[in-house]
Amino acid sequence: MTYGDDGDTGARERSGMRVAVAGGTGLVGRYVVEELAAAGHKPVVLARSRGVDLVTSAGLDAAMEGVEAVVDVSNVTTTNSRKAIAFFDSVGRNLLDAGERAGVGHHVVLSIVGIDRVGLGYYQGKLRQEDVVRSGRTPWTVLRVTQFHEFAEQTLDRVPKPLAVVPRMRTQPVAAREVAQHLVRLVPAPAQGMAPELAGPRVEQVVDMVGRLLRARHQHRLLLPVKMPGAAGAAMAGDGLLPVGRGARGSQTFEAWLARHGVQEG
């Protein structure tokens, strides 16, 4: 995949941009901040811990002063569609409004592969986020990616011991660091609208990923695979969350992620 190579883009890459990162203290956000700094840009973290409330917009205008681009990797932990929609609608509109006042030239959003094919509540919120961005006046790019390797860990940690209840779900997991690197490349490039999807190198079954993670941790828990009900469950167990068409592919496999995080399969 190629990125913008016009003269203006090259100049911005050399001089560095002031880039706001919404959700810059989260899993992907931390990597985005690191990668922006490594590329010579000036990251500005938008998070409550930094005095910015993305939902109410408190502190947002002050933080956005001089910002040239926004990377939105904000997140909410919920499976409730109403809560997810409310969060992503508010945050999306607040960021766009503040960005317009600050003169932001590019609004980059992280989204998820398959959210238009799998009707989960959280995904309804992400779809609203995409709609909000489309309706704004700032040039935008939405990057849909597959689940991260960390998804297995997150799934496992949501359920108290001794059980491990895991949905039957096929995905093509990608390293969060590689997602951050991809987002940072998009920032100085011309806005693309819906960018080609990003996925990992290999299709995996989440139940198998969690099982390997348990072995790597030397944990003994009862692994209970569960198929989610209805059309959403059928799509998750099938190809609903897999990338469609051509797009960039990460290089780090789930096995490599396990090894890099200091846990080896036994």
C-alpha cells in the first residue's frame, strides 16, 4: 500500500505536525503517541488524565490549540448499543467541532473490520462514529482493522476464574503496534475516506488463541467455547469479521506476539 507522496506531504513529514491523539493513554493510543514522536511529530494526548473530557468537551479547545491533525482511537468498554452509540456520537462530534475551530486539516479514525456485517451493540457505536465523521467538514480517513492480538487476553481477563468463557469467533488478528504505525503513516498523507482495511497475517479462531494463552501463562481454567446467538453469532463464527478485498497486512503472528510478551507456549 502506498501513502501520499506529494510535495506538501513530504514537507509536513520533515517539519513535524502537532497531532492530537484522542484516547492517547489506551492500548493503541500509547503506541500512536510513541510512533508519532519517533516520526518527528508532536503528539498531544486527549484524555481525562490530561485534563480533557472527550464526552463533555471540557478542556478540549485549549488542548487543540495549534493542532494540525487528529487521530481518534478513543474507546468505551460496553456491549450496550445505546451506551456505545451515545459515547461515539458525542466524542466524534466534539472532536470534529473542536478540530474545525482549531483549523485541523485531517481527521483519522480507527474502526473495526466487519462492523457493518456483525450486529453487536458496540459495533453499532462504531458505525455511528463513522457516520459522524462522514458528516463533518474536515477531510477524513477511517481505517478499519481486525481485532488485536491482545483481544485474547482481554477476553480471558473479563471472566473470573476458574472459567474461561470464549465466543466462537474467527478473526485475522493484528499487532496493536503495527496498527499504530499504520495510523501514523496516514496522518500526513492526503485524506482517503475509507482506507483499505488492515489485518494480521493469519486467520485464527479466538477459542484457540485463548487456549494457547492459557498454556503460555501455565494457567488451568475450564475453557468454555460459546457460540453467540442469532445472525451476529453466525457472522462472528464465519467470515463476518475477516477483511474483504485488498489491504495492508501486518507481519507479527499471534505466536510471535506471545513470545514477545514474555510468554511461551508450553
